[in-house]
Amino acid sequence: MSAHIMITAGHLKSNDKLYIALIETYASCIEKAGGVPYVGLHGNPGEMASRMDGILFSGGVDVCPACYGEATLFPSVQTDTRRDVPEFALFRTFFARKKPIFGICRGAQLINVALGGSLWQDIPRQCPQCLSHEAGSAPHPVIIERGSRLYSVLGEKVEVNTFHHQSVKCEGKGLKVTARATDGTVEAIEHNHLPVWGVQWHPERMYSMQVLFDEFIESVKIHTFQKGSFS
């Protein structure tokens, strides 16, 4: 019996053509955990939610600040509304059906914004006292909240990679912060009651983080068995 997982993808423009693109390791990590990945972005959200057992929102460019009621403040903010629109529609549909949702980097930020939260648009400019979190920065530790889903998998402290210039500012409705960097930057969130969670780092690029995908697939199997529709 397999868990069917939708993985959202971004856009890649090459030779004046626009492609749907995703780094392969997202799919391979889902497969290693026992899931069956389906990569996509566009389509009917209701149909996708009916066919899939869970959804993984992958990393990518920034969520448009207009989605959380702000103007774009810095040239470093790079957005793709052609991705924002279908992803928010997918989130609303999967969330309404209480299906497991996992977000990575942009994906975690999208979860937060979809539930009414906001983001720091550019950590170096708005939080100059913080560590460097952008691509090329050194790995850093994160401290995980006891009692959280993440704590049950990773323990109290773990070293993570870092590829982001944004982070959660105010958490969305029903969400709680479950991990922070030593400078206070939010590194993980999860829902108080539903199987919805996200991390700011990129576990698909870390061998030691396969356990997060294992946990996600396990939550999908538990949820789907409870619903009586696992196939």
C-alpha cells in the first residue's frame, strides 16, 4: 500500500519557453520513505486532493508580499504569481480536507501566509543582527521545542543547512513556532491540531534529514487509514 504524494514545482524559463521544474531529490526522498510522488502545479485542486493522500510544498522563489498585505520592499524579493495562485488554491483545498501537508523553505512560508501569517521580506535588511541565512552561508544549529512533532523526530538541537533570505515574522492562525536558530529566526512551524508542518531548511539536501520525509509519509498513512481510503 502506497501513499500518493503531490509535490508542487516551480517554473523555469529557458529559450523563451516556460517549464515546470523541480529538483529531483524531493521526489527521491518521498520514494525512500515509501511514498509515490506526483510532481505538478496546475490543475483542478479538488481533483488533486481527491487523488492524493498528502501534499509537499517545495522550495523556490519568494511568496508575493501582497499575499500577506504588504508592498514589495526590497529588490531582493523575487516572486512568481503564476506559482502563488495555484499553490494557495491547493493549500486551501488540502487543508479543508485535513490532509497531511509538509512545507520546505518557501513551502513553510506559504503555509504560514495561507493561514494569515506574515514574513520578514529580507532578513539581512530587516534583521541585521541575525546570522547569515542565505545560500552559501555556513550550516547552523536550530533549537527545537519540546513536545513538538519535530522534537519527536530530531530531538532538541540539530545542525541544518540554510538557503533563505526570508522567514516567518508573525505565525498564521493555528500555527506555532517549533524551532528557531540561535539568533531567534523561525526555522519550523506546525499546526496545533492538524498534520500540517514546515521547516525553513532543505532536508532533501541532507542525508541525515530523510527521517523528516519518513515522518511525513507515516503521518499520511495514519491519516488515510483513519479515513478508510488507503489504496
